[in-house]
Amino acid sequence: MSRILITGSSDGLGLMAGRLLAGDGHRVTLHARNSERARDALEALPEAEAVVVGDLGAIAGMRSVARQANELGRYDAVIHNAGVGYREPRIETVDGLSQVFAVNVLAPYLLTALITPPDRLVYLSSGMHRDGHPDLSDPQWVGRRWNGAQAYSDSKLFDVVLAFAVARAWPEVLSNAVEPGWVPTKMGGPGAPDDLTLGAVTQAWLATSDEPEATVTGGYFYHQRPREVHPAARSLKVQDDLLALCAELTGTSLPSL
């Protein structure tokens, strides 16, 4: 059985993925933003092996989560599920970044760079990534009027870019992105039309399955099937530019394996 870390798993799709994986006998580490949410997560999934705690809206919190994860031992898979949605106003983090960019993009980058590389990485994206812009000239929205839907779409495009960049840089690690669908979670809203029960299946499948369809890298999946992505996600220049920006913001480069 595998050891799996799931970020943003005190509720929603992350917790659902944890339940699926624990139900199949895997050892699951959850992640919560603070100690209160960590207690809630353990109450919701008492089978969890551990909970790491840290605010992924702050670079210090990202580093703390990575440190806690490494202290618990190497994982077979990490699911980068944590995210904030498109209904929020522009919130500036303690590091002077847009919260949407910090949580949705910078956190999975820095955790990937700092956590002992697993065998598999899964990054949560969205169908809205197809409306994203790959322009990195103003990723923090300081020179533009805030547009939450566009900022979210951009961030979800960058999640796919990150997954593909890691697949290219670390060919021995299976790195893929997932579109869970528009499901009725706290982020998706009660009117979301997709099947919530299927929302977490694909990330759990990519994290553990030995099926040939799941043991691939540099893929983008919706309900366990490959799906086309924004063309910019496969641009080597866009990939390199995103890695360079994240390395500059965090002072940490993606290591070579």
C-alpha cells in the first residue's frame, strides 16, 4: 500500500480523496490550514496517519508544511489539491502576493521543490484553465483591475504548466494534472452540475493505480480519461518562465534528480 500526502484535505475534494484512499488501505496524510481545521480533518477521517498544518498562503507556511511532511518520511504520491476559488476579492498575502497565485500556483511549486520527490505527483487544475492567459508580466494583479475569474483561470493554467514542467524535469516521476469537474463543493458552489462522487476519483487513481492508463506522465485527465489542454501548457518557454518566476519568488529552484 502507498503513503500519500494530500494538501487542502480538511474538507471538499481533498478529504474525499483521502477517504477513497484510506478505504483502499493506503496510508494518508492530510493537510489543514490551522490546528482547528486539523482537528476537524482527523474527526472526519480518523484512519488518517497524520495531519500536517500550515497556511499555504504564506511562503513560511509552505516551507513549514514541506518540513513536516519530510519529517514523516518519504511519500509514494503527493496530491496538490489545495486551492482558493474565483469568487474572492484580491487578497494580498504577507509576502505581497495575490492569494490566488500564492495558494494555487506558488504553494504546489515550492512543496514540489522541497518535499522529498515521490513516485507520483498530481496537480489539481480546472476546466477554467482553458480561459487562462499564460502571460507572466503581472501575475500578482498589481497593474490591472482585479478579475477573480481570470486570476483563477490563469492559476489553473499554471497548475497544468507546472505539472508538465515537472514531468519534463523529472522523467522518473509520474507528474499529471486533473480536472475534477465543476462539482458542488464549497469552492464550486451548490449549483455545480458535475457528479461530486466522481470528483476525487481521478486524483486517487493517478496516485495509486497500476493500470497502464494511470502510469503515465505529462498528462491531463478528466474522470480518468485524457483531455486536451490549453496549448500554452505544453510550451517549453511558458514552462521555463513559470519555473523561473517561482524560483525567484521563493528563493528555491526545482532541484535536479
